[in-house]
Amino acid sequence: MAAGAAGLTALRALRRGGPLAGRRVLITGASGGVGSFAVQLAAAEGAEVTALSGTRRSLDLAALGATHVISSLADSEGEFDLILESVGGEVLVTALKLLSPRGHIVLLGTSSGRTAALSISSFVPHVRQTLHPFWVFGSGEAVGEDLAILLGLIADGKLDPVIGRTDTWERLPEVMTDLRERRLAGKAVLLVDGTV
């Protein structure tokens, strides 16, 4: 199921920022599995979504609901009430500077493979900002209710589980390389005996 971990992560990470209607949300890694779900879910809740996406993936993020699509944080404008950050390294350091004084930043991963140099001074003068490290299965929350929400949205045509590639299990190493190197938008689906 394409909505699994990626959809749950997006849904639950967005909740960390409270109600989204009328708020400014930045989603880094927006073309990935979690990011593509997060863009749609945040937009559906009435947020003004800015989607940061690298140049190696091709996905129409505006069609998914993003108000602004950027390839560099230097192109962003203003402060954000909620940031979902999955790239790490310098992107995390820069994103933190874009957070509003009472904003929330949810850390979802480090797809860049780079570490970020952060200290208490990274939060000054906005000491009321909140940092949420988040791993969907580390929360201990039951998944049934939230999976039902996601499946209902998909069934109603309100949520598109972006599939960047469909292939067979025999091609698993190649598919994993494409995912790891961020050449695919969304998620990959592997077929068993020609069926999902």
C-alpha cells in the first residue's frame, strides 16, 4: 500500500504544528513520498504551502496543491509557521532561520546524508520555536484510524499516492538505487507475479 509509512508520516508530522488553515507551511523534500503526501494534506487543510524540491525529480507540485514551488530556500519569502524538514545539513540550518517566532519544525530525516551544525544560538532570538524529531513508528501510536483517514481520502479522489515507478521484485536493487539517489518522485511499487 503506497499510503503506508509515507502517508502516516506526512499526516502525523503536519499535526505537530496544530491547525493549518491560513498558516504558512514549508515542506522540504516535497517530491518524495512523504513530501508529496504532505503537500496535498496541508493544502487540503487550507495552508499556504511552499514546496522545496530538488532538480532530479519531476513532479507537478502546484497540481498537488503547493502555492509556491522552489528549488532553493533562497527563493522563499517570509516566515513559516510549520516546516517539515527531511533534507538535513545546510537545508535544516537555513530552514530554521525561516521559522516564525512561535513556529514548529518537524525533523523527518536527512536525505542529503549531511549533518547540521545546530546549537542553542540557532534558536535565538525565537526561543519559543519548537523542534520535533519525528519517526512515525517510534511514536507508539496505533495506525488503524489514521490509515482509514488516508484510504478514505484516496478513495474519494482527494489524495494522490504519487507513484514514481512500478516494477517487479526482480528489479529491486535498481529501484532501491533510484529511490536512494532521489531520481523518483513519490514512491515505488513492486509487483508480485504481475500484480500489486
